[in-house]
Amino acid sequence: MIGKEEIKSWFEKLQDEICKSLEDLDGQSKFKEDTWDRPEGGGGRSRVIESGALIEKGGVNFSAVHGPTPEKITHALGLSKLDFFATGVSIVLHPYNPWVPIIHMNVRYFEMENGDYWFGGGIDLTPHYVDASAGNFIHHKLKEACDATDANYYARFKKWADDYFYIKHREETRGVGGIFYDRLNEKTEQKSKLDLWKFSQSVGQSFVPIYTHYAQENRSKPYDNDNRHWQLIRRGRYAEFNLVWDKGTKFGLDTGGRTESILMSLPPDASWEYNLVPPKDSNEGKTLLWLKKDIDWLKNG
């Protein structure tokens, strides 16, 4: 049976591979690494890239932490007061060009001292500008990853992402979604641990092809100050979600994670404008019409 050390080692290699691919794709900037230790047990490697040709700010983080489960977590998840182990890779990229989307990925594994475990993660895309084709490529690629394990996974996890990456106080989705899953194990899925691990691996390996597609398709498009202003407004929405609703942010802070690493997902700059309502026939106004749940992105585009 697959063990936690093997999973941890694979996640470390995934971080290395993705960082190398992103450096090649950016063509200018390199990642800076910051290793850290968690006093209660474990640590991680935070890698940040800034001021590149493509990426204004991004992070690819690996962590493997363990120790007594904090009371906030045992209460929130209904867990016993046992030691825990958690490892994974988390990515957020904020590009310079407003036509290139923000992208997020997280793949993780959690195990309790008594042997209970689960996998979680997903990928979602947040274009600053959205049209009918914006989500087509990512949803096709993620469906391929899901179908290799279970033909029902895509529809199930796509719906989960729509519901999860939803800015409730704005009544809009964060972007075009993707897939999201959590607490998958042999009991919930009637699949082997190895099958579930292979699924998480396939999600992790789909990140580079997805982001490369959107980056190469959009990085050379011209933009003006109005486009940049809208980008900063949408980054503000992104920050609102991460600080108000994101469970991963809360989990990291509640487990004594490293604050700088947890908040690397926030953009370098963002804006909030009071009661901004763009014209309905503008690209900005049309974007807001697409920020809805349950859009079939496989048919659009």
C-alpha cells in the first residue's frame, strides 16, 4: 500500500518539475526558495517567482507537517484528538498581462495517527476577462484526468468547484471553475488507495499543460490602462475569496502554518472601487455575466 513518505517524496518532485517548467515558460525570472520549519513538526519549501516576463507574482509551495491536531481542526472536521500528517503542493500564479488568467492548483494528502486518511485538491482558472470559450480547454483537460479513474468524477467535482469557488457576498463565481475534491478515501469512493493516489497524481500533472496553453495563447495580446484597472479589480475579488471563504487558508493558519507561505496566494496589487458597474456591452460587463455556477464549459467554445 502506498505510504505517506512515498506520497511526500512525489509531491517534492512535483514541485521541482512545475517550477522548472514555469521558469522555462516565463523566460526571464527564477524562483527563490525559502525553507521553513514548523515548531510542532515538519516544514516546507516556499518558492516564489516575481517580476518575470509572464508572471508578476507566483508561488509553488510544498509542505509536509505533522504533530498534535489543533483543536480548531478536530472540531471543524469531527476528528479525534490524535496526531496528524499533511503534505501537498499549492500553486497560485498572477500574470502581468490582463488577458492571461490567474490559475490555482492544490493537491494534498492528510493522514491521522490511527490510519484514517484522505486525498484532496483541484485546479481552477480565474480569467480577468471571460467569454464563451474561456473555460473550454481546462475543463476538457480536467475531464480527461477524471475519466481515467471514474467517469462520474468530472461532473461531481466540477459541481464541487462551482460551489466551493463562489464568492457568496458577491453572488459570483471566482472564475470559470475547474474541479475540486476533498476527503476522498476507500470508504467514500469504494476505490483502492492506490487508485485515488493515481487520480491525485494525474491532477497534479495536468497543471503545466493547462497553464502553458492559456499563457501562450494570451501573453502577447496588447492591453491598455483600462484593462490593467479591470485586472486589479478582479484581483480584489480573488483576495476577498481567499481571505473570507477559502478553507485552505484557514486550515494553514489554524495549524500554525507559515503565514508568508499561506498568503503567497494574494496578488501583488489589487483594487477596490466603490459600486463599480461596468457597461453591459463592454468586455468587463460581459465578463460578469459568465461568473455563474453550472455553466457547461465543455460545450462552450
